[in-house]
Amino acid sequence: MVETIAIASGKGGVGKTSLAVNCAIELSAQKNLVGLLDADFGLANAHIMMDQKVNSSIVDLLDGKSPITDLVHVTPSGVKLIPGGSGVLDIMNIDSKKRWEVIKSVGYLENDLDFLFVDTPAGASDSSIEFAAACDKVIIVLVGEPTSFMDAYAFIKALSIEKNIDSVSIVVNMASDAADALNSYKSFQKIVLKFLSIDLKFVGWLPQSKAISNSIVARKPFVLNKKANSNLALRIADIIKKVKEAGTIKSNSIKFFDK
């Protein structure tokens, strides 16, 4: 059975795609069969971070030019990447019928994957909410600043009201240390629980790090860099462990691999 994990954020620029890419590659290195769907169809960049040349994307599926079977790119790390579109404004917020088409089309990979990461568009758009709710688990990435808190709260509120999601996991990025990350989480948790009845889980953090920013520029995910700070590998391993342990969310949404 495929475990599906949405990586989401209330705002852009908080490291959502970097987390999705590095977690996918790390799980693949552990001999798991892993897929990554870049569901940011207008501003996709997972393939850029993985330095993967793509000659087709989900845009071709939505346009009826290619079947889903032609869109899967097997990367050097072993991750099966389904790339989104870059700079295609017309599909940045596709309608529900098209979203369901994408969700159902991925079903053919059911026997070829152990995990599927879904990198959702930033923000509380209809597409972001639909693709996140279609997964077994939702990880929301935030940083310790008010705008990130406000946007992440808005996203969680939309998930709760529109999809009856009962729990989400939180990763704090760009923290100075573990105490700073935990403080940011507790501050955010206090805001959310004041207004919403939803279970929040703190599943890890990543530091403000030149190794991470350099890896993005170099198009080489930091988990592949043996010279990178070993602390980053520990942080990713801890996040993956806690995400595995988190329970499956409940929602009223259509699901990936739901027969």
C-alpha cells in the first residue's frame, strides 16, 4: 500500500520543495520505492532542484497530449518524478475535474511505490487544498515569522473547514537551533488551537544553513552531499521517522490510490 505525504506551506519561500525533494531522495536511499508529484503546475521547480531534465510534464496530461505513463522521469537517485509545469499560468489553479484526473491517473503506480510525496502549490488555493487532502498525511512547512504563521493558519483553517481534516504535521524551517524551532512551533500551535479543533504534531526542524541554500543553487539536494553538515542528515532522518509514525488523517476528500 502506498503512503502518500503532502508537503505544503502557507506562503512561498519557506523551503517546502527542498524538504519534499530531500525527504524523497533519503527514503529512496533507504531502499524504498519513492515517487514525487510536483503539483505546482504553474511554478514547478522540483525538477530544477534535482537537476533533472524533463521533456514532458503534467501539463501534457492535462492538455491530452501524453498519458501519465509518459510523464514519469526516473531520476539518478531512483525517485520517480512527475514534474509540474513552469511558467504556464493557465493551469496554476485548474478546476476540480482536472485535479481529480491527476489524482486518479497516478493510480497506475500503486504497485511500483512505497511512498508518494506531493509537493503542493504554496498558499490556500483550491489546488493546494485538494491535493493536500488527497494524501494520507500533510506536512506544513513554516518559518518563525508572523506572515508565515498567518498564511499557514489560513491553510490549516481551509483544510479543516472544507475537507474536515483532523490533523496536520508541522516542520519548522530556518531555525537557529532546536529550542528556537520548538518555540516557533509552540507559538504557532497556540494560535491554531485557540480557533480550530485540529491535532497538530511537531515532526522536526531544519536550520538556517548555507549548505541548504548552496544545494539549491547547485541543483544538488543536500542529502546527496557527503560533505554537508551531518546535522542536516540527522534532521531529515528525524523528520522522516516522525512522519512515518504519524497517523493517517481523516478527510472527506477523494484520495490518491483510492479504488
